[in-house]
Amino acid sequence: MALITPRTPAGTMELLPRRQVTFQRMLDTIRRNYERFGFIPLETPVFEVADVLLSKSGGETEKQVYFVQSTGAIEQGHKPDLAMRFDLTVPTARYVAQYERELAFPFRRYQMQRVYRGERAQKGRYREFYQCDIDVIGKDSLPVAYDAEMPAVIYSVFTELNVGPFQINFNNRKILLGMFEALGVTDPGIRILVLRQVDKLDKLSREDVLNLLTADGIALSGEQAASVLDMIGFSGSSADTLAHLDRLGLDNDLFKEGVEELRQVVAALIAFGVPETHWRINLAIARGLDYYTGTVYETFLTDHRSLGSVCSGGRYENLAGLYTKSKLPGVGISIGLTRLFYALEQAGIVKDGDSSVQALVTQFDPSLLNDYLAIGAALRQGGVNTEIYLSPDKPAKQFKYADKAGIRYAVIMGSDEKAKGEVLVKDMVAGTQEAVKLGELVGWFKGAIG
Amino acid sequence: MALITPRTPAGTMELLPRRQVTFQRMLDTIRRNYERFGFIPLETPVFEVADVLLSKSGGETEKQVYFVQSTGAIEQGHKPDLAMRFDLTVPTARYVAQYERELAFPFRRYQMQRVYRGERAQKGRYREFYQCDIDVIGKDSLPVAYDAEMPAVIYSVFTELNVGPFQINFNNRKILLGMFEALGVTDPGIRILVLRQVDKLDKLSREDVLNLLTADGIALSGEQAASVLDMIGFSGSSADTLAHLDRLGLDNDLFKEGVEELRQVVAALIAFGVPETHWRINLAIARGLDYYTGTVYETFLTDHRSLGSVCSGGRYENLAGLYTKSKLPGVGISIGLTRLFYALEQAGIVKDGDSSVQALVTQFDPSLLNDYLAIGAALRQGGVNTEIYLSPDKPAKQFKYADKAGIRYAVIMGSDEKAKGEVLVKDMVAGTQEAVKLGELVGWFKGAIG
């Protein structure tokens, strides 16, 4: 029989073991922090009833949704009635609406699952990727203090992920909307274009950006353009930025509301103990102009700004209006871990991990197999992830295995060591080895692996 | 706009928060034990190239596979070329063949992911369910000692899952095959029917089972039927069972090989330290008659035998013959956690968990918000999963929330407590409360939650 070439569909996620361990540790770190901050786990099915998932008219094609059909349904010529989730927000909205009466509000959930997009196959396009989301969802109302909790979580997660310096940027969309209202810029499309140009203040001079804002296509007046740059081009400490906003003194209710919310977020963020080295108000960020209604967040790795935002989110007015009449305001953030992982690998920031196996008990002398089994059992009992090498191969082959698998410590015992009641522990990375008494072996590992 | 009824497709997995926490803890326990025994994580994509996944001819319809297609592909009238995994074995076989040169052998992986079957919607049928698998895969050969490791893992997992008494049953299929050869029972269909009837020895008398074996449809001779019952109807300690097999003295190589392997597994299992109270040789179990070739396992909950086997597996000759010429023998087990979870819930063995949130810092006096944020930060820093209630609701509403959410401990501080440098910790379950000094709060929680 001809062999079938083993392969995976383009754009899906699969890793070799040591990369998988690294990825798994990142997932674990994120989850641990989410739980630490009092979020509870949620998992939803990978596919949903198509009509429920795709209730927003016209979004299907754009989202490149994957449809699902069983063999039987295809044979009967049915149209697919199941579709795979393309994000975690819609399933969460559906979940909250469905179980509204059973849930305690504020409902704080974390969800870390893969999502699916029927993208064309090309480099950097993922058809399957992890999202790691948290949201706090209130019933009827949700105080703005919750908006300050999100940067506290981001700070904690990214500090523990240990991926170098980062900065959380946040803003309040009411400030932008109020400003546009006050300046008479009413067209939503123009507003988006304006924000996109202002974002270039990093790279271009003020004059160049002014020219872009007054050119065809946007066509702000010179006065409007200058006002926009004066207002949202400002950069400084949070206290300076709030003072700047007060000085502007725009006579617009939305603007004032936004400034007041921003002030509360800053105050709470300081009380949460998040150092200002790691966050700033950035009046230029907007996160798209329809879903979010208040605070918005982006997070940048200082040394890898080109990766774009690695953790984003914001405040929204009403999560589940398609499914329930209840008003469910919320605030949340999302980490696109697959994209982040590949980018961090490429940048050399994350590397293949050691194996999750911490000790390899080798088989030096097959007649001592029962001793090796007992040593392995004791290590496992002591909380050390332990593999016992059960094939009577030559020691060199066993060490080569440990090396390839990324297992750092090999435990060796021949009859000499047995007579002395000890083993040798070989450090495969350092290339050293030391004798350890059997009764002290678990303690030795506790010290070595922390 | 009309509301859309929020709902999930029949047979998919979704849980309310406190059930989700319980489920998550079971997943974590299984994973911790798998890692403790030196298995490394693997995740594969939820869908595979259809031709790769469905390479075994004719299996598609039977397996009720789900096919996947993007919006674009449907519009162009393409046939689906992607299919969702229906188990974890085929993706693992594909993975090992695909990355053979990069992997270290024996390759020991655990995989805990959802699998999909296009079942008809009916009670007890799952279209989406978790499997939690481990396998050890050798290159060319794999010593039988690895077969003894599996019951050691099962013992460890089910002890920690804490779901009451259980017993691991194992056998060696070579013994059954050798016996059938020796007795001249050659038809594979008849062999299956015979084993199914022998299984009834629990409930029926020996005579009744003899009658079943000699009746139309199976039609063994009286002598054959009696021999089968004599051989595999035996029940006793492992030593007694091995002695019984020796006494039979069947002149069949396969039989002898099976007995020898069984003897080795028993010896290693004792050396692994698995108490014989939790395992036994059961000569009647077979696990289907084609995939497995040697040791086979089933696990039963002693007080809930009707659930059937809750953890099964076995030894196979060659994992990935469809994808590679390399011979890859292995041994593995699988826990169908979704089915197990629902069954354990129904039997009252697992219950809704406490929330994963361990402390709720309540807001007794809004003017002390910054104190609450600082207390929350300190608890989180100390490793306590902590939610801070940020809405200035009445205390009764906050306690009601803690109660509904299943959060056991509420932390309360008014100005009196603040003046004394302490908080009150209210135990929502016991209904008691005690004063704890601020500096001792983390320690108090460490003691309370272990």
C-alpha cells in the first residue's frame, strides 16, 4: 500500500515537543495570573449554531468563517448549520445571555481557546490560533474602577511572561468622540482616517502630519487639523496629560465624561500598585470606532514595537444585545498568543524550553531495574517529573536521548553506587555530575529545579 | 430587531462556572500526573487534511466525521478537504511519522484535547468530548516493562481524582488469541461473540453461559465451550492466575508468549509499587480484536461498575504504518473525561466546586477603596486568587454574590477594623467570621486554603 504523506493543513498550530513546552508554559503563566486576579474558567464548544454565531448581518464572508458538516448531512445535501468560532467574544456573549439567570454578576471569566478563520494560506496568516481573554461583565452597570483592573492584570501577566520591557497604553474613546464632535468632524470614515494619520506622529514631523490631514480624502480645515494635533498629539506623564486635557476645556459632554473616567482610571491604577514606568495615557489610540465605547488598551513591547499591540481591549456598553434585552456592559482584554509566540520566537525572546521532564532515571545495569523503578517512584512522590528509561540500551544512547529530549538531569546508579546508598546526578547542560545520597535525592531536585 | 435565542448545538460541551471549575480541576489533576510520570505535552490542530485523517478506507461514514469548509470554498463549490479529528490516536500517528527525525524515542506524549463525532443528537451521545491520552512510542521495539508503567499512571491519576475505590483490570490479547487458535475457534466474529458471553459470568451461572456459547450463532462444541470457561473464567490473585495459566499448559506459541509478557508486567507492576488491591489480571477482557496486540487495560470504579471502563488502552505493534515504513510499537491509555465527568456527576461523586476565586475583598466603605485595592494586591502577591468587589453595593448584595459565585471567604474592612489594622474574614460556608491582622492575612489564607 502506498504511504500517505503526513502533513497538517496550512496555517494551523502544531509544535515540536520543546517548543510545545515553551508555549504551554506561556499559557500556564497567563492562566495563573488570570486566576490570581479572580477570573474563573470558561470553555465553549468549538462550533456554534451558524445562525447564532453569524447573527450580525454581512459579517460572514468578511470573517472567512469555517462551516462544519457531518458525513451524513453532506450526503443528504443539507446546508451546513454549524460554524466554528472566529473569536471568543461572540461565544461569551451567547453564553452570558443563555445562562443569565444562573450567573453571578459581575461575571468575570477567562477563556483560553483556539479560534478559527478561513484565511487564504500565506505566511503569517493563521487559520487556527489561541486567544487568551478576560472580561468583567456587569448587569445594568459596571463601575469604571474595573477599567483600572485590566492594566493591573496586563502588568502582572507580562512581567511574569518575562519577555522584556513593555508599556500599556490606554485612552478613553469618549475623549476622541467628544473632540470630533466639538470640531465638527462628523463622518465616521474621516474620523478613522484622521486617527490613522495622527498615529504617524512617531515617524513624521508635525507639519507633514498636518499636510496629510488637510489633503484630499480627509480634507480637514487647517484649524481643525491643528486642533486635532494639539489635542491628541500631546505626550507626557499621566498627570501632565490630564492637566493638558483640562486646559483644553472643550465644551462637550462626551469629552468631559471621557476625561473624568480617565482620571478615575489613573487614580485606581496607582492604587492598584502598577508602576507608571509601565503605562501611559496615549490620546491617539482608538481600537476601531464602533465596538468599544470608553477605555481602550494597547500594549507594546518596548524593544519590539514593530510587533504592534500584544494585548488589547476595552470597555463596551452592551455585550449581548443580539441575544437578550438585558443591558450587559463590560470591559476586557485579549492576548493573541499564537501570533505573539511566533513573533517572540522570531525575535529570539523565547526559546525552546527544557523538557517538562525534570529527571531521567537511566538504566545502567538491567539487574537493578527494580531499584530504578523505586527511585522513579520516590521522585514522583516527591513532586519531581520523572521518566524512567526502561530499555536496556547502552548508557551513551540513554544520555543522547536525554540530550535530544531536553531533559536536564540524568540519574545513574550502578552496583558501586547502590552499595554506597547513593546515585550520580548528571547535569546534561553543565556536563557535570555529583553523588547524592538516596535519601537526599528528592531534596536535591527541589533545590535544583526550584 | 428580533432577539436570537442563545443556544449551543446538541451534544457539545459547555458548563456553568462552578461545574467548569470542577471539570478544570479534574483536567489539571490528570495533566499533573501525566507530567509527573514524564510525559510531555502535545497539541495537534482540531482539523486535519481529510485524506490524511481518513486514510483507512471505509471508516468515514462509520466514524461520522465532521468536515470543515470555509465560506469561500463553499461559494466555489469545492468539496471539503478538511476534517475534524475523531480521536487523538490518528493525529498522534500522523505527528510521529511527520516529525520522526526530530523526535527523541521513546516518544512519550500526553494529549488532552476535544475530539469530534458527527453523532445523531440524543441523550448520552457526545459530538464533542475530551480525551486525555498518554502513549509511549518506541522505534523498532519497546520493552514490555513500559506496559507495567500504564497501570502505575492510572493508579496515580485515579487516586488523586478521588472518585472512590477503583480496580485496574488487564490481560494480554496473545493469551486469548493463542487460546482460540489452540481450540480451533478461527472466525474473528465468533471470537468476539464468545468474549461477550464470557463477560456475563458476573451475572449468570456457568451453566447459562455454557448454553449461550453452544447455542445457534456461536455454536461452540460443548468441549470448546467448557475449555473457554475453564481458561478465561478463572478469577483469583495475580499469582494464582499465572499459576492457572501455567497449569493449562497450552501448546501454542502465542499463548506462551502472552503468559510470559503478563508475568513480566505483574513483576514490574509490583516493583512500581502499585498495590494489588487496585489491580488484577482479568483473562476475559480483550478491547476489540484488531488494534491491540498485547497487554490491554480496563479500569472500573468498584461502586459504579455500570459505568463501564473509565480508562482503557493497550499495546499495539505499529502506530503509523499508513504514514511511514518505520516500525513504531507503542502502548497507551485514554480517559474519556467528558463522559466520565457527566457519569460521576450523575452518580453524585463529583459536585459543583467552590469558585477558583479564593478571597473576595468586599467594599464596605467606598471611601476605603484604595485600602481594598492594596489588600487585594497583597493577597494576589501572596498567591491567593483574589477578586476585589469594585461596585459600591450594599454588603448584603456583595455577600449574596460571593455565595452564588461559590467564593468561600469574604474579606471585610470598615473604618473600625482599619483603625485596628485588621480585617474580618467571613467564611461563607461555615457562616463564621474572625478578625485577622492585616500583616497576617496572607498567612491566614495559606492555612485556610492549603
